[in-house]
Amino acid sequence: MKISLNYRLIILLALLCILGVREVALELRPSYLSSGMHLFAYVANAGDGTLAAIDLVKLAPVATISVGEEPVSVRSHPFRKEIWGLSAAGGYAWILDAPASRIVARIPLGSEPSSLDFSPDGTRAYAAVPGSGAVEAIECATRQVVARARTGGRPSQVRVSPDGKRIVVSDRERSEVFILDAATLSTLGAVPVAPDPGQIVILPDSSKAFVASSSTNEVSAVDLKRKELVANLVLGGKPDDMVLKPDGGELYITSGSAHGLLIVNTQTNEVADFFLLGMQPSTATLSDDGSTLYVSDLAAARVIPVAIVTRQTGGPISVGQGPQACQLTPGNDMLLVVDTLSDDLAVIRSRTGSLITLISTGSRPSDLAVKTF
């Protein structure tokens, strides 16, 4: 028995498939990416000391790079085609050439480096090194340490003020915040704050810093110009993550122990609002326009979108097993969520709140950076 083939129908179906694939590719490709540009996510894997490079247009991993034990504080350089990070166990900063997907430098720092930040112009990087009780300044062009400051304790996090003039350092051992001159790293002041200070956020006008305690239900507000404590804000739970509104008017604090989100008025230094959010809200990221906050619920294995203006939550997005670090891509087209329990990266279409895919990373992914080049 002969089977008659309808070649016209076959050709038509093939063309429709090709057009369908093209439309999906165009939909996934962010509109701001011109031909030849790339959008990559870089996921640090604490379990195996690697960095997973993931093509976010093709939605596929392209390389796994060895960076050293316990990679932390992974950052995209603001102007260079580089990804920077720290090896906490190795005691150095590492630099990845993004287009080549290879390590081009390792810079010795000292024992247990934990935090990294860049100057606004991208000429310098600053690292907190708790094991050495120091803050180090690195010239990005030469990749050399050019200045060092001793705090006398265990500096936890380092942040550069938006005006580029000051370095703010939290020191857990001394329960103080150090304010340093960005050019020389000379100490401008030391301010006592709540116990075990960790995460820092600084207002856009560089006037004030908020510092979260790692062991108590407190956040300290510090006047950076007067170099004095303004207030210790008592919260309903221990702060887990802090995200600042782009205009600096509100500070959003997730608290797993309080099972919710606290909103602080940064001008009055008061808790202005609180609402229950989930089982264990941990980390968060905010859209560029400040309209939507995305919160990872570690215990419930989901991400919760929060409309900032109305203070209403959207439909939860199920991801992995233990979502933590999260970040939006430039243009806010995609939301990326690292899952430390299921060893993958969730890619979510932020406009619809739908999960696009889960991409395998490496063992115990812990931090995330995004780069366009």
C-alpha cells in the first residue's frame, strides 16, 4: 500500500514551526539587546567552588569555571566586561573575563574576605576582610591593592556611598560602623550600633546608612555627615534582607522570624507598615521603577510579588526547593532566583509571573550576578 505525502502541507508545517521558534526566541530575548549582544547570569556555587555561566537568551549553561573555595559576593563590574568575586576560604578576589569565560586575575587579600563593592565610577573595588580585620582598596585597572585600613575587629560588609566619597563598614566584633575616606581609607568616624551589624544600605543622597543586626530584631540608622547614631529601630523580627526604594524614601526589610515584610520610613526612622508575607521570607529584589518587590520564601519554595503602592501580594510563583538570592535582569524582563537546595536557577518571566525554566547550576549555589556584553 502506497502512502501519498502532501508535500505542500509538510512544507507549510515546517515553516510554521520555524516561525514559532523564532517568535519564542524573540519573546525571550530582551528588547534592549541588539544583535551580537549577550545577557549572562553568573551563579557562585559554594559546594564545589565554581561559577556557572548561563546564557539567558539561549536559556542554557555555557561554562563552569573554577574560582576557588567558598565563592561569595559575586558582582558585575559597572563598566568593564568583568565579573568579580571573593574566595572566602582562599583569601583572594578573583576576576572573570565575561566574554572569554575565564579567570584573568586572583588578588591576595587576607583571611576570609566576605564583602565586595565598587566605587560609582568603577575605578576601585573595596573588600572587607574579617579574618585580617581590614578593608582593602583595589585599583580595577591594575588589579593591585592600593590602600588598606585596619578596623581592629571583624569587618563584615563594605559599601561605598553613592557620591563616592565615603566607605561604610560594619564590624560585628566591635558592634560599630566605621566611616572611611574613599580615597585614602583614613577613618573619619566610628559609630556604635546594634549588636552584630551586617548588611548596609545607604540613601541616594549619601546622608544616612541603615545597618541590620545579624542577631537581634534591630536596624540602626546612622548619620554619615555627623557620624553619629540617629536611632536603633526595634522590629518585630530579625532582619534578613534590606532593599531600598530607588528614591530612598522607604526601606523594605524581610524577616523570616516575623514571617513578613517591614517597611521603614527613612526620613522619620520609623516602621511605617508591616504585613504577613509567607512562611520564611528571606531575600528580595525590587523593580527599577520601585513598583514591585519580589520576595523569596525559603520555607515555602516560592517567590511572592508585592505591589508597593497598594501593599498587595500577587500570586506566588513556585520555584525549586529553597529559593534565596534573587535578581532582575536589566529592563526587568526576567526574574532570576537561585535555589541552594535544588542546585538550580529559576528563570521567571516577570511580566506574567510564569516560570520559564529551571537551569542546573552546581553544588549549593549561593550568589548571583548578571552581565550584558
